[in-house]
Amino acid sequence: MRTVLHKWFWVWDYDKEEKWLNQKAAEGLALVATGICRYEFEDCERGEYLYRLELLENHPDSPESRKYLEFLEEAGIERVGSYMRWVYLRKKAADGPFDLFSDYESRIQHLNRILWLLVPITLLNLGMFLIGLNQSLGWVPFLNLAVGLLCLYGVIRFLIRKNKYKKEREISEN
Amino acid sequence: MNFANGALTEAVYYILLSLLEARHGYGIMQNAEELSHGRVKLAAGTLYGAINTLLEKGWITALPGAKNSRKKEYIITDAGRQTLLRELARLEELVNNGKALLKEESL
């Protein structure tokens, strides 16, 4: 049976999103397709799958990403959905724990990819706020300010996490 | 990955060791886990990045694919073998120093 749920997650809460998907799988609902804020589930054995999210360097349908996704398939990791450059991946829980990264270096690289996505949006919105304010565009600039500050919050969250990983990396590689 | 100081990461060390024989990606993961008695679990994303870096460095090379297999197999090159030998010497130094000094301490 198909179950469709709608839910919103901020980019900086993508690990909460993972947690939520894994919780659903533990309850017997396996994610099989995604849309904008839309999650399609099919019934599965309780805890049959483990889920992870990754922001790819390129669009999931690009040749580079295809090569990577084929590589993941070899390791029993399947792509069930995507949203822009984000992919939703799953693996059978019977095959053991599911991590995409096993050292700090690659975790940091993934965070950098996310930061490169978020920082330009933040700067663009804060910049448009300043320009709009000078041209007295009414309430519109404040919309930019709100989006800009929200994204800035996300950037700070990711920077804190990156810093934590960097400190760990100074004494241990994984 | 930082090779500047000559120390290999654990992932790279086990990948190179695994590729003394031709293996595909998943084979490398299994072999590393087996060699380390379950301690080293290379995650797929980390392994993919490392394989690409090692290909660029010329320490490993991709074998021409078998006809009915999509899976790519890799094998170590001479340069990779040299790197492994240098790393082994470095590791021996670490182990010998550790053993010698800790023994002294426990006397």
C-alpha cells in the first residue's frame, strides 16, 4: 500500500530528515519516491531499510553522478528519490550499518558542498535587502532580510559542525 | 586527503593493500573489513572519493571492463606499490618506537 506524507525540513535539519525517514522505516514504511515536501512510502518489514541523504556535486542525472550512483549500487545502496542535487539513498539494514562517509575529511567535504549552496543564497538575500532599503521598496526588502537571516542561521549551524569535525580531525582521521 | 607529510590515511592504506589483487569497489570494502577483523568499515562515499584521488595520482589503475560486467575493477600500479613500501617503513618506525618506549616504562 502507498502512503503519501507531506512534511517540511530546513536544509540544516537534513539529519533530522534522515532520522524521520529511518523512524518511518522502523515502523514499516519505506520511502520509495520524493517530491517537493512530499514523501511516498510503501509497506516494508519493520526496520528493513536504512536511509541517508547526500548533496551531490552535480545533478543526479549528470554522467558524473550516474557513475557515483552506480558505484553505490554495487555496495547495495539504492537511490529512491532526489530533490535538486540532494539524493535519498537506502540500504538493506540486514547488510549492516549505513554510512556514506567514514572519515572526517569526507564529512567536511560534504559540509563544504552544502555551504557552497547556502552561502550564495544568504549573501544574495542580504544584498538585495540593502539595495531594496536604499530604493525604499516598502516591505519587499524585509522579505529578503527574513530569508537572508534564516539562511544565515543555517550557515552558522553548518560552520559550527564543520569546526567540530576539523577539531576532531586534528587528532584522528575517522 | 593530505599526502604532503607522507602519512597515508587508513582508508588509502587499506585500499592500496586490497588492490595488490584486482578488485572492484565493493570487494575493497569487504577485504579491508576482513583484514582488520571488522574494525575498518570503509563507507561508500569516502571510498569513491579516495579511489578517484588514487587514480589521479596514478597509484592505482582501472582494468578494462569485462564484457558483461558494469563493475569496474582496479589494481595497484608500481607507483602505488612504492608508496605502500614507504608507508610500511614509516609504520614500522612508529611501532618500534612505541614498543621500545612503552617497554622501558613498564620495567
